[in-house]
Amino acid sequence: MTEQAEAVDSRVHDTQITDIQSAVAELPAVAKINEPKIITFGCRLNSYESEVMRGHAKAAGMTNAVIINTCAVTAEAERQARQTIRRARRENPDAQVIVTGCAAQISPGTYAAMPEVDRVLGNEEKLKAESFGLDQSERVVVNDIMSVTETAAHLIHGYEERTRAFVQVQQGCNHRCTFCIIPFGRGNNRSVPIGEIVKQVRVLVENGVAEIVFTGVDITDYGKDLPGQPSLGQMARRLLALVPELKRLRLSSVDPVEVDADILRLLAEEERLMPHLHVSLQAGDDMILKRMKRRHLRADAVAFCERVRALRPNVVFGADIIAGFPTETDEMFENSLRAIDDCGLTYLHVFPYSPRPGTPAARMPQVPGGLRKERAARLRARGAQREEQFLLSRIGSTAQVLVEKDGFGRSEHFAPVILPDGHAGPAGDVGKILPIGIIGLRNSQLVGAPGA
């Protein structure tokens, strides 16, 4: 599972837990909500599915409802979801509160027992239009996710952001990492047929989206369940050929030992595939990786980064790292810390290990909580140093910046770029890719001026 750690990241390689407190604070207290308010926790896939739900709810004429799309990747993600549910009910006593997502799929009874909750929908049910129709007599509608064998395509015409869109290419995971509960929320691997992906991307591009981000639970496992077993790279190559108007394609998390030869060739030859990969690393110590039941060893991750960098010298890497996995010694931790430099990582997504009931890792000897947090802090500090080094190295260069709003955009490396007062592009530039000369660094964001 390659996106299991992304529930607490604030970037788009990203994923968001959306800013939960501000999201709930935006809910109009007591007054009726004119259209459903959706609060999204977790990965890019949840963000995509929230847009699907938004379309279904609007088509059904649903009003005065709060839909909370939960994440189950950590205990903290679930705690924050429950907190948000309670606050949403306090501030909107007359609204219908619907809970869905991975946490609801795995533990529907927990959320059904909350007095604040009106309905619980499973991960399959939340994507069905009928779940938002007039017949809402069933309070808990959660199917056995392991019985689902196909993933239906859902046509989204655009995102509120209008510049970047997530497109689901697969769903579920066939692997069983010892720390991960997500396969029990998402089911087994199911891929979206290439033709459906092309159709979705065409619609988004026609509606002004400049960048597509492939999303799923384990995108490098794409195609193994489809006729002919097309790989992720083969699918991406066909998409780029069939939709030449697409300006940018970005991948979400990749497993370093599952990246196929076509992806490597695209990285070397196709400028529209962004030079930014997020690696599902998880640890830099071989014994810990084996106990996690990962499919790579430390040397595999280092070799992957070196190979990609040889093909695309300007590439940057992000990575997920778990701090304080059960049985992790000081020496094992130091191996993970050194892996940041050995792999040449730029963006880190770090979180302390969180035991999930029912997973094998939860039964292993645990590292004390305080030590987990201490190790996570050290990893984040090193990550912050690496990120600052990269951003400083961009000063004096020209970035190709996708303008997301007046005065702000992101480069091909997903680095944030500020267009300062007097240099901000007009609102009409939103959605355009502009050459921006980088002239400084401010608050971990590049400062640029238009023109190369």
C-alpha cells in the first residue's frame, strides 16, 4: 500500500488531511447549509471521491448536510474525525451528518453509535448516486469491501481549484504490510480501464485543468487485474499520446520495486511527466523493512533513486517514513535517518508509528511513544534541512510555474512559488504555466518574478 502514510501530509504529494479545524469553522452555525458541505480527511483518493460525492449530492438536490469523508491510516486521523463530527453537529444541529471513508468502512458500528451521526456509508456505497437519493431509510449501508472486484469510473467535470485534478487509476491493495489497515477499508486491487481514464482526463482538460495527478491506493500495481495486464507506464504513455493537450502529469506515491520500464522511459523522454516522485519508503533499515513486510530493501530504494536521477537529473524525491516502528533500535533508526541523504530525498512525510488494532505490527514489541515522537522530530528536522537546501538551490533559475491563484503557483517540482506585490500575474493567468525567474526564498516558499 503506497499511500498509507499520507493522511497527515499538507502537500499534494501530498495529500492533505484538509485543514480540519478551519474546514469545520467555515460551516455556518445553525443556519441551513444550501448545499452539502464535504470535509475530507486523508489521501488524494479521498479528495477525488469527495468530488464524486459532491456531484451525486448536488444532482439529488441534497441540502443542509455535512458529509465527513474519514481516514483510518492512524489513530490520530480517526480521533480528529470524531472530533470534527461532534463539532459539525454542535454548529449545525439541524443538518444531516453523514460519515463515510475508510474509518467508517472498517468500523461502521463505532460511527453509527455516535449520537451526532445520521448515516454511515461504506467506501463502495459513497460512490453510488442512489446513496444520496430520496430513500435514506437505512442508517448504516456498508458492504463487504473484499467482495468488490471492479472499480467503476466516475466522470468529474472539474475541481473547485480548476488548475490541478486528481484522477483515480486504481483502487485497493493486494499487499499486506504489517502496519497497515487500509486494505480492509479499500479492498483488493482494482484498476480503471485505460479508455475510462482517457475519457476522464479529456473532460478535465477541456474544462481548464492543466495538471493531472494519478491517484489510487497502490498505483504501481495498476493493470494487473485488467485484460492484457497493461502497466502503469503503458497506460500513462497511451494517455499522453491520446490527450496531447494535457500540459502536466504527476504521479502520486510509487513503490520503488514496482515502477515499470515504461515509467522510467517516460521520465527520461517526456517533459510533461513531472520530475517529482514520492517514494513509499517507510524505513531505511532492512530488518525493519522485512518486519513491515515491504517488498524492497534499503539498497533497492537507493538504487531506484540513483537510476531515476541518471535518467532525469532534475528530479526531486519525496518519501514516507515511519518513526518508531515496533522493535526499532537506535541503530535501526540511524539507518533510516541516513537514508534521507543516501536516497537524496527533498520532501519528507514523517509520522510516529501508530498501532492499528488487528494488524500484525500492533502485536510486536512497541517502541515507547515519547521515543517515537523524538525520532519523528529528528527525521522532520533533517527533512526540513534537505528541503531548504533544494529551495535555495533554485535561486537564480527559471521555474515553470502553474499559477494556482493570483500571486501563487507551484513549479514542476511542486515547490511553492510566490509572485510578490508588483509582480503577481493577473487573475487571468490562473491555470497557465509561466516561466518564473526565482529571486529568493521566504518562509519556505520560493519568491519569483515573471519572465525568464
